[in-house]
Amino acid sequence: MSDSLNHLLESVRNGTVSVEEAALELKKKPFEDIGYAKVDLHRKLRQGAAEVIYGAGKTPEQIVGIADAMKRNGQTVILITRLSEASAMQIQKQHPLQYYKDARCGVIGTIPEPDGIGTIVVATGGTSDIPVAEEAAITASVLGSRVVRLYDVGVAGLHRTLAHLDDLMGASVIIAVAGMEGALASVIGGLADCPVIAVPTSVGYGASFGGLAALLSMLNSCASGVSVVNIDNGFGAGFLANRINHLHRKAETTCGCETKP
């Protein structure tokens, strides 16, 4: 159950919101049709995280229109992925927007304080993988997770990975981002006792086939507990890692208890 829906039901139970008021809140239209987009207003109720704008292929004017609809309906933090710097500059004329150039992400609103159960570690094989890793890191941060970055710790110099064992062992989720042969995910998967989300990148020479070689290597990992997202899909990895990092909320709601920090 999402936080907003849980809060609404708790308010009904403690008497601060009437049944009629709660029913009216739930009856509000689930999306707003603005012509070129149908903005999902109930996604946070269903999934626990509000809709994210995929910026590639959209004009700045379209992005502004979608953001306007989100803000009208109470969304205070809006993440825009795959956003070009030129589009970001246009959007900034309408909305205060923080642009993260490496991640190609924009954020309207203030990134919240982390409230997940632990830390998400984002590790890359090389410096060239950082743009995809930053997309994952910014996504997880916007959704409310604490993130630690470990960049350029690939297996070509394994001592670089082993120098960060404390961070790896203490993580609740690890995102391993790598191109070339994608071996980093297997190495980390063999060291850590938490879920590892592997992200293949399109970094590499010709036989890497634009990330396909890394994807297949990660899918064939001999380390247990490694899952794989699509090539260059930092957003998907960050979103999934955040969901894992907040599973304690679902447990609290199901059992009616409170997890102590």
C-alpha cells in the first residue's frame, strides 16, 4: 500500500478525515487528459511513487504542460529523465528546475530526505559508465533513498573494488553499472549479501555490440542474487532499488507494527 493511501486510511481511522471526505478523494479522476498526454494522477496510490516524465522525444512545451498538470494535482517533486540541456534551459523559464548534466535528469521541487531502510550503493566499472549510474543515483535519491557512489571500481583493477568492501557489505541494495564484458556485477554479486541490480551499458568496442555483450554476461552471471535491467536503463535500476529499499513500509502496513530505526 502506498504512503499516501495508507495516510488517508489512517486519517479515517483516527477521525481526522470523514468517510465521505475519503471517498471524495478516491473518486477524483485517475488521470488528466491534456491532449497530447494523459497524466496519471493515481500512480502514487497504486505504486507508491508518482509518475516520472520521460523527456526524450518531448518538446519543452509538452514537458512544461505535463509538469503543470502534476503540480495542479499536488505532486511536489517531479523527476524528468533523458532531458537535454537545451530543453532544461527552456523549462527553467517556467519551473524552478535543478538540472543534472551527467544523469540527463531534471528535478522540479526539492529532493526529500532519505527514509529508506538502508543505503543504495551505485558502483561503476569505469568512468564512462557514470552517466547511466548518475541516472540511477538521482532516481533513487528523488524517490527517498540514501545513495553512495563508487565510481571506476571495475575488475581491470580488482583492488579498487575490494577497497570498498565496507560500503558493499553495508548496503541494502547495490546497483552495478558496467559496459565491456559486464563482469562487475558477478564480482559484486559474489561478495555482497543484498540484492544486486546489474545495468549493462553501451560502453565498449565493436564486439560489445552496443551493450549486448554486457547484457548477456550479466544474464548469465554465476553469482546468485543478481538481477538485470535493460541496456543503459539507469532509471529502471534506481526505481527498483528504491522499491527494495522501502519494502519495510509494506511489512509495517501488513503486520500493523512499526520498524524501529
